[in-house]
Amino acid sequence: MNSKQTNVTNLKSKVDSKSIGIAFGAGGARGLAHLLMIEALDELGVKPTIISGSSIGAVVGAFYAAGFSGKEMRKILDQLINPKSDSVFDFLLKSDIVKMFTMFDPQFIRSGFIKGEKFQNYMKNHLKVSRFEELKIPLKIVTTDYWKKEAVIFEKGDLIQPIKASYSLPGLFTPVKIKDRILIDGGAVNPLPFDLIMDKCDITIAIDVTAFKAQNESEIPPTFDSVFTTYQTMQNSIIKERLKFLRPDIYIRPEIYDVRVFDFVKADLIFKQAQSAKDELKKQLQKLLDNQSILKAD
């Protein structure tokens, strides 16, 4: 056994005496950085005992809770945004914006531009599970009740509809009706739901992928960008206020620039920019596990 394997084995023995929870935040395409954070845990031999997610964080959290590794999720992503086909139709779908819309199913009705059923079916086929009870790790998904303006948390029963509701950006995706509630994007009320798992684990990790300031702040943004940047500003404010009163054990915020909400085709750029955050997560978790004396409650 080499020194690297020995270090991972030693770390795993420390992890076994402590429970770890991880919260994946909202942030659109920047949420692809979550995959690198999962890879960090994979490389350390660490598995959380509970997960929470909001918006894109709910999608990533569901795959992680179902047992997928970070690298496996990268392969699924690559298949989604880079289909291997030589057809004339695929050749024509080269622009980033067209690629993005082929992932979903646009419509033009007053409740939203995108139904989201195409991506929902794609996700369901790859997840291989459809209920919370089938997941390998407990998961909490945040959605927002449109009319009551409050968070609705899902952790049992059907899995697919709550995921869809959690990423349903208002005005873009059609809201999701579950029982008698009209639900939209979880990021509207809780874009970084680490508070939902703090009492369920010894160590809480929060991954914040909300937007950083633009590098060119003198440019007047297009209408579409300004709408979503305003929404992201609201999310930033919610997180900043919560962090004043409540702190996770590890807070990671990858510095990701020049990536808009639907820039999923910029995956390589996102991964490159998030690499330092991945390294920082490994460093902080290693240190915390080395120093922490609190053992997992029996």
C-alpha cells in the first residue's frame, strides 16, 4: 500500500467516527462546480450521511445520493451537452444557445417558456430511482411555494417532481403542482440549504455557487441577463444574511466568472475555475477531521 492509499485509509477511519453533511447551492450552470466538490470527497474516501440541495443543487444532490461519483456525473453531463452523432441535425446545433434549448423543451405560454419534461425524462432514465426511499443517502430538496412565499422541503415519496420544482426558475420554467401547492425554484427562499442538515451531522459543508461580480462592470447587460442577475443578487443577499447568524463548518465558494445561468456548455471553463475550490475543500476537510475531537453520537 503506497502513502497516498495509507492517507486515504487513515482519513476514512476518522470519517467513520463522524457524520458529514453537504449542502449544494443554487446557481444555474455554475452548479456544475458541485461535481468537482464531489470528486474531492471521492478522492478522500469520504461519503456524507445526509445531503441537501436547492435548484441545480437538488439535481446534483439527487445523483450523488443515488450513488453516482463525481466522475460518473461528468460522463452523463458530457453525453447531455455533447451528443455523439454525425447527423446533419446535430451538426446544425453548434451554437451554445441552441444546444442549451435542445436540453429542454421550449414552449410559449404564459406560465413559462420551458416545460422541462425533456430534461426531466433524461434525468429519470439516468438516475434509475424515482423515490427518496430508494436513495443510498438521505436527501432534502428545497422548493418554494409560489403563493405562500415559503420553503417546502421534500425528503420522502416521489423524487422526480420535487427535483423539477426545485430548478423551475420563475418565468422561464413552468411551475410544478404537487398536491395543492404551486412550486417554483428553491433558490428563491433558500439558495444554500445547509441549515436543513446542521442538526443531522457533526460536520456541515456548504457549497455556494452564486455569481461573483462581473469582470467587466461598465457594460450594460442585455435584458435576459439583467433579469437573472437581479435574481442572483437576491440569492447572494439571502446567503450573506444567513451566514451572519449561522455558519457551516466548511464554506466553499468557487470563483467562477463569465458563466451565465444557462451556460452549461461552458463546463470545461467552470471545472477549470473551480479547481482551486476543490483543492481548498480537501484541505479544509482534512484539517477538520485531523483536529476535531467531537465523535459521532451513538
